[in-house]
Amino acid sequence: MVDAKMLNTMSSAPGFIAALDQSGGSTPKALSLYGVSESDYQGEEEMFRLMHAMRVRIMKAPAFTGEKVIGAILFERTMDGDVDGEPVPSFLWGKRGVVPFLKIDKGLLDEENGVQLMKPMPELDALLVRGREKGIFGTKMRSVIAHADKTGISAVVRQQFEVARQIIGQGLMPIVEPEVSIKSPTKTEAEAILRDEIAAELDKLPAGDKVMLKLTLPTVADFYAPLVSHKSVVRVVALSGGYSAAEACEKLSHNHGMIASFSRALTERLRTSMSDAEFNMSIAETIDQIYAASVTKS
């Protein structure tokens, strides 16, 4: 069973989820945007050490609390790391009131039928057990949809829900994330297929089983309203998908019942060269902006 207090926060508290889960492939770009070039470090270990330092700086910022940031998605190495000697998940929940999630996917397969499925995860059960023991509430897993191909989109959703059932069986809350690329030439058509496929899978879930959904901001405002109100959905969160914070927040403000789960849009203004005061002020302003778009709808 999932943690009841965390579930209550995730179900009803105002706010948004911070995505702090950039993994190996996306870490160099995230560091580069932060002002750390690839020439500033040697090897993967040093790269991840610098990335962890950036994340700790974010998590320790005075504005990064459950008052507005109700959850945070972590990379596996971040889950295993610490903040001033305290394990990250317990720091987030115990000191900040932020519900910890874990990114579990191992990347994407090559595109087929207009989509990229997730790579196999043979050691998933062991990771889920370890995450649960560390205080993780739920998980997140990402697939990508590039074209409005019904066969491909059906395969993505089917795989996502197969894994979601495995996660539920381990007492954790799955965030199902079938991302529709914002660059897709058939984005609107893909979203229509995706909504129907997700609804069909939700209807198959046993009574009491619940999931969260992480979806690309739709072309048509409130397009995912039927999923937001589905009895098996705890919350629908939006990914920024490459939009700037301003663009993502403007689009999010028109989608009732959706809250943010932004990554790049959350950190785009942060720089390693900032003083602590500058850093804390910058992230506070961004948190306020994303929070407003998540709770105040037009």
C-alpha cells in the first residue's frame, strides 16, 4: 500500500512536481545550461557529482518546500545520494514536505511505428523494493510518441500500463508518461489516439488501483479533462517538453485539473556562477510562476 499521508498530499494539495531526474544521456545538456561545460569535468562520476550538487542546491533553496512543490522526481543516483548527510528521500519528505518519486525507465528503444518504447527493465522489482525501503512514494517512466500511428501509440500505452501494474503490486504509485513530442507534425491527431488508448487502459484497472499521468501539454486546452476526472487517476501532471517556462506556464494555465511536472523549465534560469542569494531568488521566482499556472486557471 502506498503511504497514506503522501497520497493525500499528491491527491489534493495545491502545487506542482519538480522533475529532477535527468539521467546519463541528458545530464551533459542540463549541466551546460547551468553553466558547466563538458570541459569542466572528466568522466561520468565527476559529471554526476556536479549534477547532484546542482540538485542539492535546488532542494535546499528556501522556496523548495511542500507549500508549492508537492513532489520531486529523482534519478536513481539522486535517490541514493544525500543532503548534508541525510538520504535524499527522507530529507525531501521529512524536512521539506515534498513527496519523493523515482525515475525507473532505462531509456528508449529505436523508433518503430512512430514511437519509442521503453527498454526492458529486468531488474525493476529489485529497484522498486529498494526505492520503497528508502521512502520513495511512486515512480515515473517515459515513452515517446513522434507520430499519430495507432499501432505504435497502442503499444506505448499497453507497455506503460503493464509496468504500472507491476509497480502497483510493489506498493508504489506509478506515473505513466507517454510523451507526445511537441515537434510532432501530427501532434493533435496523436493526442486524440493517446487519450482514447489511455482511457481504455484505465477502465481495465481493478477497483482501487490508481495511477498518475504525465502528459505533454495538449494542443487543445482541457483536451485531457476526461482523464483528469477518471476514478482511477490520482493526478494528471504536465511535462514542459522543450517549451520555455513562460510558454509552458501559459499553456498550463488553460488546462484545468493539470499541474506542472517541469524539468528544464524549472531550472532554465539557474547558473552555477550565481551567489546563493541570487540562486535562491531566481528559483523562488520560477517556483511562484509554475505554482500559479498549476493552481490558477484561466
